[in-house]
Amino acid sequence: MSVIDDLKSVGKTLNDIGKVEEYKKILESWQIILEMQEENDKLKKSNSDLKEKLELKGNLVKDDFVYFLEKDGNKEGPFCSRCWEKNKVLITLQQNKVGHWNFLCPECGNKVTYRN
């Protein structure tokens, strides 16, 4: 049985025998446990996100004004340096065939000239 199931069982028993104040305390405890579970889930997600970003950062290589993701001998990119450095988000640059710059970030509008 889980803690929640135990609290339900105790709460039902207290309610059945007319112990209203004790039953209210069980409900309050139950609410606190649910809030703690919610907070724990948020912390787990945040931890997972941070681990993912840390792994990405370890595989990022900056070349001029763009980033590439290098993993297992493969190279992905180019990615916007502004979006990564400001928001830690990898946005793939789009190739441009007009003008003096050859890549455009669809997120922030950053225009990049890059020659590989």
C-alpha cells in the first residue's frame, strides 16, 4: 500500500466513526503530500532538462558565428549563435540565396555570413 492509500483508509475509518477533526487533518496531510509530489515531478523535469542542455553544451562547437553539434563523428547544423548564447536553444539556420549573408535564423532573425 502507498502512503496515499493508507491515508485514504485511515480517513475513511475516521469519517465513518464520526471523528471529523481527525478526518480533516488527514485531508490536509493528503493535500500536502500531493503538493510535494507535484513539486518533486517539477524538479525531476527541471533536472532532466538541465542534464540534456549540459550534454548538448559538451557537444557544441562554435565556428565563426554559428554552432555545430558534433556527436559520434556526425556534424549537425549550423545553429544560431544568438539563440544558443541568449536562451540555450538550438535553432537551425535557414540558407539564404539573396543578399550578402547566407544564413537566417527563423526564430530571432539573426543574419549570418558563414563560409565552411
